[in-house]
Amino acid sequence: MKSVPAKKISRSRTTKGKRKVRVLVGKPGLDGHDRGAKIIARALRDAGKEVIYTGLHQTPEMIVNAAEQEDVDAIGLSILSGAHNYLFPKVVELLRKKKMGKVVVFGGGIIPENDIPGLRKKGVDRIFTPGATLSEIVEYVNKRIRPRA
Amino acid sequence: MAISAKEILSGDVQAAARLMRDLDDEIPSAHRTLKTLYRHTGRATILGITGAPGAGKSTLVDCVTGHLRQEGKTVGIVAIDPTSPFSGGAILGDRIRMQKHALDEGVFIKSLATRGHLGGLSKSTIDIVNVMDAMGKDVVIIETVGVGQDEVEIVKVAHTNLVLVVPGMGDDIQAMKAGILEIADIFVVNKSDREGADRTKQELETMVGMNTYREGEWAPPVMAAVAQTGAGVPELLSEVERHWKFISREENLERYRREKARVELMEILKKRLLEKAVDDLSRDGVLDLLLQDIARKIRDPYSIAEQVVDHKFGFHLTEGARKGKGNRRR
Amino acid sequence: MVDRNKKKTTRDRGKRLQRERLKPRLSRNPERLRRFSTVSDEEISSLYTPADLEGIDFLKETGFPGEYPYTRGVHPSMYRGRLWTMRQFSGFGSAEDTNARYHYLLSQGQTGLSVAFHFPTLMGYDSDHARARGEVGMCGVAVDSLRDMEILFHGIPLDKITTSMTTNAPAAILLAMYIAVAEQQGVSPGKIGGTIQNDILKEYIARHSWIFPPDPSMRIITDILAFCSDHVPKWNTISISGYHIREAGSTAVQELAFTIADGIAYVQAGIDAGIPVDKFAPRLSYFFNAHMDFFEEIAKYRAARRMWARIMRERFRAKDENSWKLRFHTQTAGVTLTAQQPVNNVARVALQGLMAVLGGTQSLHTNSMDETLSLPTEQAVTIALRTQQILAEETGVANSIDPLGGSFLLEKLTNEMEKKAMHYIRKIDEMGGMVEAIKRGYPQREIIDASYHYQRLLEKGEKKIVGVNCYRSDEELPIPILTIDKEVERKQVARTREVRRKRNAKRVASRIDALKDASLSRTNLMPVILEAVKEYVTIGEICDAFRETMGTYTDPAMY
């Protein structure tokens, strides 16, 4: 009986006007290694985010269109094929063209350290290299990504 | 920044996406915009698709959308996935199966999480369907979360409801019997290339056959399809078309519209009344005290609810509303 | 009777020891962990004794190498006769770049080739397709037409070297190109040897380089089986791959079970297509992962051999012993490489290579330490190859066959592994076989759950990775990285366009029509594809023709 504290119930009080963070997780390019993307989608869900998962083999245009319709706060991309230097900046560029520059783009995959400064300069907010932990990524999203006002 | 009705009516995708999100997040200004938009709704045809998880709902939505686009119709899709009860987060993955339309400007896809709402829809579904309607989408498709049989809520929102069943669920059909007839305008035996499809189709037909339909009543047909390949979908769509014609008859349309209006109002009332009650009670920490008392069996929840309804709220209705057309209840 | 008494005494003695010695000790010094388990989170006991093998018939279950059920190895002499084939998977940039790497590797003592194609090739797009932007030559070598294949194998005698090609959805096309290059060298199809991966089922399950839906894909595969058994008898037609299933996050048991279940599906498809089982089964081979858990991995290889032998003999009634033998290639696990302190990867790879050798592999790829950062540099790949050579020449592990056979732990694990994998296989059978199970998303979901489970254990620190969640160091030793020249894409696109300009347009058009017609009829596709590639019809064009007639497959959304 005592295991039903008032606190627990009060959490279900009205959620009115409370923003939820929406993040698009997708895999641009042709490689099919989606273990990382799926694990991150789950981890973000378990951290209370709404994750729009768009799946494999996405073109930058498809990703940005989905981001627009879903009104997301951030886009998380994963690439393991080495095409990141083309595909990541392309997503940022398309977002800017649509005046959606506020959407934060972050990414991960097999990305050499040397490529990171170039990607950041082109507007990718953060790159996670292999071995980044889930808690690191979740913490980043918690801190950096705010639902739009 | 509030979204204006004008932006929506002009078909601005980003404004529509924002308004939908604001509605989902229950931002008050969004409801104000919706008030203006409301009279622009009612033009779209609304198609509901429901069925157990794995029944192939998204794939069918994808396929149906393809056909509608070929006919030159614009399509809005509201796809709902469950919110995790543990974290409040969700993975919304219905778009994956709709990639063919990812670049089509005539298709607008919105993924929603249930956010604790039961009945297969999200709290905001009706609002968002209304926005898509006002945007000028010819058809709005609602794909429910695949929770099972008790997704009756969609019935009142959509003009036409498809219930998807897959072969090998024979026992489930027995179990579903009670509610399922009320939901379905059309049954779809999806994945009908699988073993047991004929039996499933037969069972459904028998079930429909056991019901007696009066003159002018709609008897749900049972259609076979393979959404993955598109087989049977043209036939299914001509049945949908037939149902639209049926529901467009004066006597049916009026009934549908009134029913939908009723749901809309009741849903909003339910939401608002509860919110107001909870907000008021929470203001001075009264709620926590009351809950504590209930938990300790000092008070009972029935009496408290009665007190809230009878005393704490005053319904200051205007004369007009009080007289009204009345007799809404019965 | 005597034997049984002896076992009983062992068990009693074991229990007594536990009671009298272990318990008092543990009450003073408890064990390090609450629970000891493998990488796949299977619990491991503190000690294994003959009691764990009670009721197990040694001859029936373990037996001798070269003898049914081949638990100890498929050859009676194993590495005393011939060492495993050292086959480093490689391909990057243009066909010229990769050709140069092949010549280098052969000069360093590598004994077979293994081609990595870039993603556009694997997905059936030419390098000038919009979807290929940024991908050309990045993750493998760019091959669009026969012209690229000619350059790739320039100066390599295809009657002397065997080649493995990692290609699945377009496997038939690349095999046809290889045959065409061999013919140009004057080598007939009957004389070439090698492997195409050609395992589309694991693409749906784990690796996701698919083009067509499952049913037409299976038809292409049976066409290859039939064609090769008649014309390319030394070719290994399918390399049934657990490697990618494991990389996608499965457990060892799942890797074993799903891979064998794939094998069952291929054999059944071949039989259903009317090919006698003993005509094609001897040319099926396997490809497994060498992950991090030492005994679990070795048990996995041994269990795989025994399971396949039994399945082929009992379930499919194969008569030829070669149909019973599971021969396999091994690659060390890419997912276990860490970007942190990357030089440590050399140690991981050495141990994984050792597991594969102790498990009786027929060929081996050892990963390079930098492969979690990019494709390997020449220096890194040389270290990886040298690791195999050290295993072969210095450690003595190749001197005796199945040297760990008879270990109580290993035999017990092998038995357990088989039991658990067979449980999965029965479940898949009940669903109507692997093709059906895939359509339902069953293996896909099992793998996602397993990978998330492991990730959580890792985050909680219940599983450890050196340099990642323990023994971290602030200062990282940077290692050199291979970069792909941006010019590769431009040059490759130019070459393919030139090929298209120079070929006979009329004949190309008629070959493309022939491809479509054949795909709609029941004709074997291989000869038609071979005719097309000889006219320099490109991969993208051939796949487009088939996309039109066979349809395409899209992500079935399992998450």
C-alpha cells in the first residue's frame, strides 16, 4: 500500500504546454550498418525523447524533408561508409536553404579525427567517434538540444 | 511565435509542421489558431487504418498513398506509435515504410507518440487531422498504434475505417469479434499470400454474415491484399471509394458529421475539464494532501470527486448556451 | 558400470571439494563478480569436470578429425598438411589502387585475394548515380563495368590465385565479370577457383545491402548454384555468413543459429529448384566472426561443424561426405576494435586469430588496428598479416589438430551451443523457414534486443572494454590513417561514361532487353548476365533492368 506515494501520481498531472524534444535519427548513404543508429534511437527514447527514426539508405533530401514535416529539434546521423565528408555537410546545407538552420546536426560513425574540424566548420555541431558511450551521447542531447520555444 | 491561420491555409509546410507540434505539446496559442482554422475543415476525406502490430499498416498506408497520388490527390498521413510508459520517450518509425513518398510534395507525414493516451490515437490526433484538412489535403490517413482490438476511438474520427487482419490469427478473430464489427467499414486480410489467408477471409465473412443489416446499412466487405506487392490494393480502393459514396449520401453524411462533432467536443471537454480540475487542485498543494488522505483511507476518492464537480467549479454558462438546441445527450 | 561409478565418484568428489574447500574460502575472499558470463552473457561455471560430460558419447559427439560429424575438423591432417589460407579482405579507391595493393599483399606472402567493393557496387548503382555521391571508392573498390574488373586483376593469374568476392545482391554480375576476365587471360571457367559471398538472407537480417525482394533474390541464387555446378565446378557459390549477424550485435548462439538456418534455406531452395543436393552442397561454405570470448568462439566453430554435418546427412539425406563438411572462413570482429588506444587492437586481433585457428578455420582475415577509423594503411595491414604468420610459424598451435578437444569446458560449451542453436532453428522451422522468419522480422528483432542488452551491460560496467570503460588514458597515440583521394570519384565517373560512349549501343540495348525477358521467364540468368557484361553493360544498368522486373526491397523497419 505504501508503495503508491502521492509523488508518483502527481507526475501524471497535466502535461499541458510541456515541450518534448524531437530528434530525427537516420542513416544517410548506402551502408547498411545500423546497429549504432538503432541503439541510439533506443537510448534517446529511454531518455524521454521522441525519436523519429527514418531508417536506412536515406538521401540528404529525404532526411531534411522529414525533419521539416516532423519539426524536429535535432538530427542525428550515422555513417560507416566513409561518405561523411559529403553527406553530413549536404544535410546542413539543405537545412539552411530551407531556413531551418536552427536544427542541430550531430553525427557518428567511422570518422577519422582529421575530418572532424572540417565537418564542424561546415556546421555539424558534434561528431561522435567509435567508442563514444551511450551516456555521452544522451548527455550531449540533454544539454545541447532544447525544444524550440 | 504563434502560427497564423493564413500561413496554414496557404499551404506553408513549416508553419503547418510547427502548428502540429504546438498542438501536440498543447501550447495555448496553437488552440487559438485552430479556432480560426476550424471552419476551413471538413473538406478532406479521412481514412483510418488499424490492426494489430505487424499487420502491415504502414506498408498499406504507403501503397494506398501511391495510388491516391496517381489519381492526383494530395495526402496527409498521421502515424501514431506508442510512448514508452517508463521514460515518456518514443521511437516513431512509421516513415521508414513510406520512403517512396519522402520527396513528394503532395504527401505530408506526421509521426506522433501516444503520450499516454489510450485507444490507439494520440491526444492531438483530431487536432492534427484538422490542420491537414485545413491545409487542403484531399485525403488524410490515420494509422493507429498497433495496440490490438480496442481501438474504437478512430471510428468516430475517420469517414472510413480499414481493419487489417493477417492470416494465422484465427483465434484472435474469435476474441476480437465483439468490438471489431463496430470498427470496420472494410476488412482487409493483408499478407494474403500466406498460408491460411482463405480461412481467415472466410471466418471474417461468416462473422459479417451473421449480423443482419437493414436496408441502407453498410455491410463491411472483406478484401484480400498483399500490401508489400500492392496486390489487391486497387480492388480495396474501389471499395473505399464505394464507402465514400455511401457515406456522402445526405442522411449518412449528416450523421457522420454530428458524430464527429460530438467526439471533438467531448474530447476537448474531457481534456479541459480534467486539466482545470487538476490545475486548481494543485495550486496550493491541495492535491497532494487529498491524495495522502485517500491513500491513508481517511477520505474516499468518490466523495472528493463529487465535491470537485459540485462545488469547486462553477459553470457560468451564458443564457444562450443554456437554452441552446438542448437535448444533446439523448 | 565401472565407468559410471567413476563418474559418480568424480561428481561426489567435486561436491565435497566445493563444500569443504571452496565455500570456506569464498566466505573469506568472495569472487570478483557476482556472476561470470561470456561476451554473449551466457553464464560460466567456476569449474568443469567429467560430470559435465556425463552420458556423452565421445566417439559420436567429438570423434576424430576428417570423420563425421567433424567436430574436430574437416580434414584428417588439418594444418599439418596445409596451413589455412591467409586472405586479407581489401579494396579501396580505384581499380588501379586496389590492384597495386593486391600485388603488394601477394608479394608479402598472402595466399589468396579477397575483394571489398564500394557501396554503390554492392547496392547496384554506377559511380555516376546521384546516390553514389561521396561514396565512390570509400569503403571498397569502385567497379561499374567489366573495364574496372580487367584493371583490378591486371597481372594476376586467375588460374593460380583464388579470389573471394564480398558481394551479395549483385553477386551474379560480379562473378560473370570475373569469368569474363579469366577468359580474356585464356583461363576457362572450369579452372578458376574462389568464392562469392552471395548470401542475401543475412543481408536482410543484418548487413542490409539488398536490392531485390527475398523471393527473386533466392531465384538468382539458385540460378548461380545450377550454373556453377555445371560450368564453374571449383567455385564456392555461397559463403553463408554469420560474420555480419554478429557485427550487428547478435550473441554467439544467434550467429550460429541464424547462419545455419540460412544454410538450410539455401539447400532447400537448391533442392526445390531441382538440383541434386550433392551436386551443389559441397560448394557451400561458411564465414564466421572471431569475437572476443575465447572459449565461446572456439566452441561455436566446433558446434557449427557438427550441426551442419548432422543436418546435411540426416535432414537433407546428402550422400557425398563433402556435402557434410562445413568449411569456413573467419574474420576477426570489427566491432571489437576500439578507436581509443588503437594500437591495443593488435593484441585483440592476435587473440581472435588464435581462436579461429584453434577452431579449425580454412581461411582467415585478421583486421588491421586502424579499421575502426578508416580503411587500413599498408603498414597496418602488414602487421595484421604478420600476426597470422606468427601464429602459423612461431606459436606451435598448428602442430596438433583440435588441441583443445577433450577439455571439459570446451566440450560442454560445444554441446550447449549446439543445443541452444538447434532450439532457434526449430523455432524458425515452425515459422516456415528463414525466408518467412525474415519477412516477420524475427531474427532482426532478436539481434537488436541482444545488441541493446550488451550495450546496457557495457554502460553499467558489467562488461568491460579496455581503454573504453576501464584503463582509459588521457593521452592517445595517434596512428596514421588512409585517406581516399577525392579525385577517385571524378576519374571513376569519367571512366564509366567513357565506357558507355565507346561500346556498341545497339548490342547493349538488346542485352538489356534479354536480361528483362530472362528475368520474367524461368531461364537461368547467369549466361544472359555473362553476355551482358561482355558488352560492357554496367552493374547499374543490369540492376535497373532487374529492378524493373523484380521490384526492390526497402528497410522493413525493425527497431
